[in-house]
Amino acid sequence: MNETGLTADYFEDMYAHDPDPWGFTTDWYEQRKRALIMGALPKARYHNAFEPGCSVGTLSVELTDRCDRLVCTDIAAQALDSAGKRIDRLPESVRGAVEFRRWALGEPWPHEHFDLIVLSEVCYYLDSTTLRTVFGQAVEHLESNGTLLCVHWRRKVPEYPLSGDHVHAIARTTQGLTALAGYHDEDMLLDVFTTGDPISAATP
């Protein structure tokens, strides 16, 4: 671990031992979570979405059904390769709307704005100071009435700097984010925020 969270080597080692180390393609938790994410998004369509920590691209594929353009990032090259191959199975019109970048939370953000940012199972790899900065950057890069969806596993993992509960506590106290909807159970926390008026946040 470095001063801001887990290092790139940690993730590269995980993918070297297993091409899907967190079971994104097989676990019921992951399948159920993706269904909850898609159901919780307040708008039918987004024009420019950002998915940091896309891993092998299982959620990315589903987001393509709701987004005109999708930027996917990951810190691990092998994860991006797997995600790219998964997107390559989609129609050409969809493939052309997805961009992959090797990038990690905690690095300088892209010089663009998004109307959807999805932070799924990625924030607990950072320490609390860095994560507060990341949420502030997310607010700066969200368009007016944009959506930020945050979802994380709640069980404690010893090597992770934060728990899912800690992540969402930081998100809920981030200036500029207004809570729109949420779901929780013993395994999962899901929060949906907007940067605008909650009444108009679901307007297409």
C-alpha cells in the first residue's frame, strides 16, 4: 500500500492469478448488483458517462445500453484487455462509443464533464483523505443535474484501506452532492446522488 491506497502491483498480481479475481462474471452478488445499479439510474439515457475501475467490463456492457458515450478506466492492463474483448462482442455502433483508458482514482481527472459517473467497488482501495478529494473532483466533473452512483461491498476486507460503509459516509457528506435514492442490505450499499435539484434529476 502507498500513501493513498493500494498500489498498481496489487491489482496486477490479482489478475495474474485469476482473470476475474472478484467473480464479476459468475457471482450472484455481482449479477444482482448490476440489476440494482441499472434500476437505480434515474434517467433513461445519458450522453457522456464515466466508469472508473471498470475491471473486466461486465457493468460496462450494461451501461452501453443507457449511454451514448462511455469512458472506462482501470489501473490494471489485463483488466482493460478483458473489458475491451467483452465490448468487442457488441455491435460496431456500440463499440465505437466506448473508450478505454489506463487510469486510477487519485490521478488527475480528464479535462471533460460527464452527466453520469459510476463508482462501483473501487473507492475502498483509497485512504479517506484521498477519497474525499476524489469525491470533490467528481462533483467538479459532473454536469448540472448529473448523476453519481456509488455502490460497494460492505464486508470488511483486511487489506482494503476503507470499508464500504466508510466510503459511503464520505460520499454522503461531500459538498455539492444531493442524495437522490439509496439501497442497503447486509452485503451492499448503493447511493445515488445528483448535482442539481432532486425533483428534476430524473428528467430525460
